[in-house]
Amino acid sequence: MYLRILWVLVLTSLLVLLRPCDTQALSLGYTNGKLGTYSSLVQLLTVNSRQILPVQQSDLVFPDYLQRSHIISVYEEKVAQSPDSSIFLRLLADQYLRRFREIGDIDDVLRAEQAARRSLAIQPRHNDVSSMLLASALLSQHQFRSASDVLNNSSVDNSNIVSLRASIQMELGDYEITHQLLQNLAQEESNSGHNAVLARYLELTGNLASARKLLDEAMQEMDSFYTTSAETRAWFHVRTGDLAFAAGDFALSEQRYREAFDLFPRHIAVFTGLARLYAAQHRWQDALNTANQGIELMPLVETLGYKADAQLALGDEKGATETEDLIGVVAYLSKVKGIYDRALAVYYTEHAIHLTEALQIARSEVAVRDDVYAEDTLAWAAAANGEWEEAQRAAQRATRFGTEDALLQFHAGMIAFHLNKREEAIKRLTQAVSLNPQFHHKYADEARQAILDLGF
């Protein structure tokens, strides 16, 4: 049971890197030319997973986070007493990562990395748990290829290792390898962790409906265990809320976010997701209030961006300017740490400020992790800088797997519009508003106007 829960923790440590609105879909029979026909893979994995059961969500929440620092101090003492114990070191690394996910202290990631490395140095073989913990710590620092290298040296027979490797390859944008790895898992007994990985793959490759079904099943499974970490349970509710938003199901999206808040009130992704939802609906006071709550926990660029947008919409130009200045401070600190935040490039591009820097960040991001969203960020930043050929190439790469994300399709459509590619523009823009009529507080209306301008 410990290994099962630990696997889910490591998985969510990776997927927390996803922006709140990373989603797409269709049916199980969808075939993508680039990947080859993978409907059989999807069907295999889906058939092997249990049907969604009417699992009753536990009314009780396991408040493990309230004792996290005490648990850590106990394990730190154990490690001090037994410095050559690989077991105590990996247990300590586990707890450091849990606290990082709960309060966002980057020093805990560094502590987890150190503890996991020490555990592996003591026991280099048959220590897959420490390998997963080390990979998770590296991922939290955006060291994607280093994390991949760690797992490449681990057991190929461990299904959790294979599944985590698939997750990393998705972040790196190598969907063909992801497909191969998932094929190796097709005959494995499913669990919530594996289903979350497959759901991510489905949403990136044009199967949002199937992704939502699998993730909902995983959420229900996690809810059925009282001993599941409060933060982990909340994460699954956040992700189902994200996918509901992508599908334009705003009522369910808000419900899932609020459930996540009830489970773990400090989950920063709850506030970012709700702020985006309220902004899309032009519920600006709600967006402002929610963004402020999230910023008190952790001043993320994306959450700050929603606050600035809400302030502008409410007529508080001075406040918006002050928030924008704070975004600059956060950007500087990220740069010092060597982490390029594509959310910053998105904010700069959407607000037509610091466009040269936005393009630099986007290009650097593609060099680090060439996934569809890195290409999408590059496409939009390049377009804002008048680099239309680069924008077109990036947009084509961003949309090559049929990703059903309205914002991604909108970007590609507007780039095609500028380049006088009428049919492509109509295809992308109509898909955007069809997927989610209120996908963005500003761009949704622009998409509809562009469709009219195209005479469609």
C-alpha cells in the first residue's frame, strides 16, 4: 500500500508542473497519423481499467499535512542515528516532497534530492523507490532530461517506473516513445496512477472525453481510501476540474475545484483554476478575490496575471500596474534560479509587453521541453514579434496531434488568418469556439469576430 501511494505522489509531483488548462479529446477510436493507429492501445487500456463505479466519496479527510513537519523531524532524527540506512533516507525524501507539494518551499525539493541521492549511493540496486523520488525532485526543478536519465537506469520490469517514464517523455514532447511505453503497460492491472498517466496522454493526443472518463475513475478510487493524502486527493479533483474547463463544462469545473479546496485548502492550483474560470466568465470580482487568496499562498505568475486582468476590468489601473511590477519581481527570481516560466512568456505576449523577452523565454522553453504547449507558447510569442514563419512552424507542431485545447487552436487559427490561409484559419477558429465557447476572457470574442471577418 505504501508503494502504491508513493507512486501516486511521485506522479502528481510531475503533473503539478502542468498549467491548469492543458486539455484535449475525442473518442476511443480516434486515429492519429503521426502516431499510427493507437485506438487498439487506448481500447486495451480502457477495457482493462474498471468501469466507473458509484464510489461514495469519504466524508473524512486524512489531515496528514498538519503533522508533516513533525513527521519530517522524526525521520531526520532517524537518519542522524542511522546515516547508512537507505530506507530512512528514502522515507525522509518522500516526506520532503510531500511538504513541498503542500507549502511550495523549494528548499524541500533540494533536501529531497539530497536524501534520495544518498539512499541510492548506499543501495544503488533494487532501490526503485529512491529513483522515483530523485526523478520527482529533479522534475520539480525542471531538470527533465536528468530525471529521465535517472529512470533509464532503473528496472524495466517495474510498471510504475515505466509509467513515470511515459509521463516524463510527454513533458519532453516525445509522444512516440510515450506511446511505446504505454503499450508495455496495456496488459498491467490498472490503478489510479496509471490511469492519470493515460488520461494525460489521451488529452494531448485528441481524446478529451476518454481522458475525462479515466481521470474521473482515478479520482473516485483515490476518494475511496481515507488514508490517501489530502493533497493527493485534492490534486485529482483539480485535474478533473481542469479537464471539465477544457470541455466547456464550467459548472462541473467549479464544483471540482471547490471539492479540492474542501479537501486541502492550501492547494494553489485550486485558486489558479478558479481565477481562470471566473475570468473566462467575466466574473471579475470573484476572479480578483480568488487570485488574491492564491497569491497569499504562492505568488505564481499565472495567478498574478489573472489578478492584473481582474483589476483592469474593474477599473483599478494603478493596482494592475503594481501587480505587473510584482510579476516582474517573480520573473527575476525565476531567472536567478535558472527556471524559465512559460507562463511569463504567455502573460507578456497576451499583454503586448516585453515581447522580445517573451520570445526568448519561449525559445528557451522549447529547447528544454519540446511539448505541444512549449510550441504553442513559441508560436504566439513569435507572432507577437512579427516572426510569422517561425510562428507558423511552431503552430503546426503544436497542433500536430489534434490536441483539443481551444486556446491552442485559437493561436494556430489567428496565425493562419494573418498568413491568409483561410481554410486553415476557419478550421482552427471554429474548433476553438466549438470546444469551449468561453475558453478565454478576451480571445473567445476575438475568435468569433475573426470567423465573421473570414465570411464563414
